[in-house]
Amino acid sequence: MPYFIETFDKPDHQQVRQDNRPAHLAFLEEHKELLLACGAKLADEGDAATGGVYLLDVETRAEAEDFIAQDPFTRADLFAEVKILRWRKAFLAGQGYL
């Protein structure tokens, strides 16, 4: 069952995000077969990221927890909070799954 992971950056941590972005993008590329989708959450004003969303195709919560724990953003202590929820695909890329 896929998992929805939502992350929330710590306040005033944009430099941490920028410093670790290349390693984060390399990590995502390395694990792209697990990603249904992912991307940054942006502030309404400007393009500053405030966290991220991952739709991850793994079987267990433990796998989802391990994935986000290995993300360079997590290792750099960027996140104030991480939420992991099971997610049921209803529609993805215009295709129905129910």
C-alpha cells in the first residue's frame, strides 16, 4: 500500500535546504522507482519551500520510515515534523484505480 509522507521545514532553515538540495535530488533519483510523485510545498508568496510531499510505493510503514530517515534533508535536521500516512490510490495521472 502506498504511503503519503508530508514534511514541514523548521523555521529559518532555507539555507539548510539549499545546502542539502543536491544530495536530496540525488537520493530521489536513486530511489525513483519507489516514488509515485514528490515535490516541495511552496509558500504563497515567492518560491521558498516550506516542506515536501512524497507519495511512496512501499509495502510497510517501516519501509516508509526508513526511506524518509535516509533522505539527506532528514539527515541535515531540516524537518520540524514528518507525517506518514497510508494512502489509497484512487486516481493517478488520469487513470482510475478503484
